[in-house]
Amino acid sequence: MKKFGLYIIAILIIVTVIVVFTLRSLTAVQTSPIVRGPAVEAVYATGIVEPVLWAKVGPKSTGRIAEIMSHEGDTVKRGTALARLDDREARANTKQLAAREAFLRDEEKRYQELFTKQLISRQVYEKAVSDHEQALESLNAARQALSDLTLVSPLSGKVLRQDGQAGEVVTNTSVLFWVGESDRLWVVADVDEEDIPRIHPKQRVLIKADAFAGRTLEGTVVEITPKGDPVNKTYRVRIGLTAGTPLKIGMTTEVNIIVSEAQDTLLAPASAVVDDHVWRVQNGRAVRRDIKTGILGDQKIQILSGVEAGDKVILYPPATLKDGQRVRVTGT
């Protein structure tokens, strides 16, 4: 009887070893269920918040700032003086040229009277006219140069930013003022050229900014630049913002332009889909199921047919997996 019991124990041990060995020899897989939920396909890009209407203002020539007349936050109208460069030399030059123009104007009148009385030749009279015209052109050019030393706002709005202080020397590449409408903003984003065919006006856009972590804002595509950047291979897309947006001018943003979306649809993990098929686990075996896919997301893929909600599919299926092969599920 004792020996019989030992035989039974030995058999159980052998069976256990065989079962364990068999299980360990099976291909280990992880699974995830097919679920229902929203599917969204979006084009990702980064952008900067800018006013819809704005302009940079800087000097046309090198000079020293004599006076700052408008400051950040000031409301200005078109033509409002923003700053003035040192114009003493330009004023003196203009005054000198004005005196010369006045003298030659009088000379032209005097020569005209003499020519009318035939006391001088036409050639002499025409030279007097030419001299006066040249002096007038020089005076107008000097007046324009003097006027350019006063920087004026090209549009009505608000001074968004002001750089430079009185006494500083600036050049024609300097930007001293940013003027624009602070209440009309949009996001200017650069979209890869391979994605631009899928972008159209009025598409919904989801916007995130570091300044508002955890908050998703919405916008709408309003403009797509007709010419792309051949170096960076991008196209500029302007995204309109709703009134009262908390975004500020100059903020960097991440945008997702919604290309297509569906609600309450079947979703499979992207890692489970291989060449339009998935592998279901059914009664401990891998079963291949051909599927039809729809919207492609980063982590989920819309399934139009081939599986049902609750079906468990294999994540990262091995390339050597065969239909009907026994598998060992190690986790979900």
C-alpha cells in the first residue's frame, strides 16, 4: 500500500513537470481587449500665438534715439509718433536746401519774364527751370529723410512691445516697436508638406500650451499659405482663436488639427494590428482575423469589421505566429 502511494505521488510529480514544461514551451503573449470609444486622426504641429493684424516698426537709417514717445501698452492710432531719432543734421540740411529752392524759384520767375521779353534765349530759360526742378527734388528728398527720422505707427492698435532707449544708436535692421491688435489673435503653425493635403479651412484644432498645463483649447483653421518653405519642407497654417482666449502673444503651442473623427466606435491597440489583421486568443489558441481599419491614431486604430467589442487580441504578435497555435497569455 505504501508503494502504491509512492507510485501515485511519482506520477503526479511527472504530470506536473510535463504540464509546466509544456506551458513554458508555449509562445508567451500579452493581450488587450477590443473596446468602444472615440477615434481621432490629427495632424500635429507647433505654433506661435500672433496678432491677426500687426507690424514691426524700425528706422530706415542708422541714428541715435533722441526721444521715445510711445511705450508698451499704449493705445495708438495710425500715424501716431512712436519715437524720434536725432534729426538736427537733417533739419539743417533741409533748411539749407529750402533756401536754395526758394532762390532758384525766384530766379526761374525772373528768367521767365526776361524770356517773355525776348531778352534771353530759350536755352538759358530752360536751364533756370531745370536748376529749380533739381533743387525742388533735393528738398523733397531731404524732407522725406527728415520725416523718416520720426517713427510712426502704420496702423491703429496697441504697442505690444518696445525696445531701445533714448541715447542708443540703432540701425536700419533694428526693430523698436511691435504694434498690433491685441484682442484678435491666431496661432501660426508650420505643418509638414506631407500632411498639408489633409488640411482644409474650418477644420477643428485642439491647442495646448505649457502656460495652461492640463487644459485643451480649441481653434479653427482659417488660412493656409499657398507657398511652402522648400528648406524646412513646411507650410504655414493660421488657426483662428475664440474671443477671450487665455493665450498670450508670443506663446508657443502644440496643435492637433483634426482630420477625421468618429464617436463610439471599435478601437484596437495600434500594436495589435499587422498588415490589416489581428490575432485573437480563443480557447488558448491564436486565431488570425482579417480586419478593415478606419481612423489611424497614435495608440488606437478604428476597426470597421472583423472583430467585436471584448475580443482579446495579441499585442506585438510574433512574426512566427501561426493560425491555431497554442499560446500562453502572460498578461493583459
